[in-house]
Amino acid sequence: MAQNEVTTVSNPVDKLLLVASVVLAVGGAVAYQLLANQDFFLRLGVVLGGVLLAVLAFLVSHTGKRFVAFARSSIDEARLVVWPTRKEAGQMTGIVFLFVLVMALYLLVVDKTLEWVCMTSF
């Protein structure tokens, strides 16, 4: 298992791209509010445009490229998982329901016993 590293953004271009992505996303939300008297679809377009440009600026940066690489490797790892068959999933679900039923009955018996003890002792 690889040790996680904490890295900082040191490249000025990457810093600029990350700041630009935040500014674009926030700018889209602010523009939505400032255009309160305009048509809804214009306001929606401004927000979506700001978010889209923010995502593009992020993905162009080194941090964004590392994020995409991480996401791809995560998807590859998820494909390696051996998922249970439909029959196994049904059996496990049945076991969980049975356990919940047994625990509910146990807690009911304990609760009623404690209730009976408390009522008869006072």
C-alpha cells in the first residue's frame, strides 16, 4: 500500500488556474444573483457557463490532471472487485433481516423484563 503524500501547488500557472476555477465558479453564482430580473434560462446559462469554465480550468491544471488519473485508477480498481451473485446477495440480505428480527425480539424481552422489574419493585 502506497503512503499518501501531501503535496502543495508550487507552479505559478497551476496556482493561477486553480484560483481562476474558484473565481469562475463563484462568479457564476454571483452573476445568477445579480441577474435576478432577467430570464431564468439566461441566469441558468450564466451559472452553468461559470461552472463549466471552472471545471475546464481545473482539469487543465496539474492538480486536475492528477485528480483525473486518480479517478481512472479508482474505476479500474472497482472493476477488479468480485461482486456477489444475485443468489449470494439475497442470502446475505436474508441473514441480515433474520439477525435484525432476533435482536428486536431480544431487546423486546429485555425491555419488558426491566419494565416489569421496575414496576414491581416500587
